[in-house]
Amino acid sequence: MQSKADIARNWLPRYTGMPVEGFGDYILLTNFRYYVEQFAHRFNCDLSGEHRPMQAATNAAGLSIVNFGIGSANAATVMDLLSARRPKGVLFLGKCGGLKHSTEIGHFILPIAAIRGEGTSNDYMPPEVPALPSFKLHKFVSDKIVGRHLEYRTGVVYTTNRRVWEHDQEFLKRLKSLACIAIDMETATIFIVGHHNEMARGALLLVSDVPLTPEGVKTEAMDAKVTKQWTDTHLDLGIEAMTDIGTKGEPIKHFTY
């Protein structure tokens, strides 16, 4: 295997158990097996990768979903491996911590940008390059949210490679000074690696905790409540948007220099 394309074509099936040709033109990404299981159940399609690092499924309409795990390194890996398929659009359905007083658990966030605090994306683009979604993809997702009469927020998300930071008061002060709307571990990486690989990409985040206060730090009970009340709607929005964008959305172009 002499090229990145050779490696990606070999490793995408190795990681997911699904052949490259089994993936559709549009992809949903998630950190959670529950989303993939629900997708497979709804569309009565096979779930691949049962004993692999990632699980995946593709429905009859050609929409795929992949659970790539947690963290920026895994986000970069899946975006590199998907370059073997060269999908027309990738939407990340992730969870995040809300950082504003007006942001509550259960709110949806459509980030306009992400701060690259994770470090992984520096291997793909210089630090000065902003981590941005594909505008036309986000515009279409926004229309779907509004069409369901749901509220959502926009703003800048901070992406970190730290998991246990909620106790760190200096880090919390820095987050407040950056005026971010939310924090997660994948969005900036997906935006930058997607740009590097010339893939249209976006993220629809679900606020699952409000970690600036001790009582707002995510617990198992809180996460179970979020899953029960809001994740099905989260998945609905992703499915609807990425199913329709190929026929109803504006063409998405990736400009090169």
C-alpha cells in the first residue's frame, strides 16, 4: 500500500466491517452505538462492525451512518478513511457541553466554526486556518430544523482533546474568556480534516450537559435522560437532512487553490 488512497480503501472495511462500495454518497457520523442501532432498526438494514472499532449501516436509499467512537483522533481517522468513498456530504451528530446561560440541555447547536484546541487538526492544516463547516450543508440542515418548528443555536464551539477537565478552574476561566457557545471533542477535527480531504461537512450538536457549574457536569443518569428525550429527534433531523440534500439541496462545491 503505497498511497493514502490505498490505505484508506483497505482500512475502511477493516475498521467498520463494511466494504467501501457499501457506503452511500451521504454519511452520518456519531459517537454512540445507540444511533447506529436505531438507524438499522428503523430501516431494517444490517449493522456491520459488531466486533470492530467502528459500527456502520447503510439503508436502501444509500444513506450511511458510522459510529467512530470518541475523541479527535478517532474523528480524524474516520474522515481519512471515508476519503476512500469520497462522499458528497458528511454530517456529525454529536453531543456537547453548553457554555452559555441561555444554552440548556436538549438544545441543538449548528456551529458556525470551531476553535482548534484539540491539536489533532494541526497535522492537516496550519493553526491559522479556521475550522469551518460547509455553509450550504448547514443551511439545508437549518431549514430542516426550522421546518420542524424546533429552536437551535449558532455560535463557535471549542474542541478539546481533554476528557476530564470539569474540575480545572483555570481551563473553565479560559473557556469563558473565549465566548464559545459549547465544548466538544470532535467538531474542529471533522471540519479541518473534511476540508483537507475535500469533503462537504457539517455538525449538528445536542447539548447534553452544562459543565460550567458542578451540578451541570454530565452523569450517567443525566446522559440516560438526554438519550431518552432528545436523541431520536437528533437522529431524525440528520436522516431527513442527509436523505433530501442530494435532491433538494443546493450543489456543494469544494474550491481548490
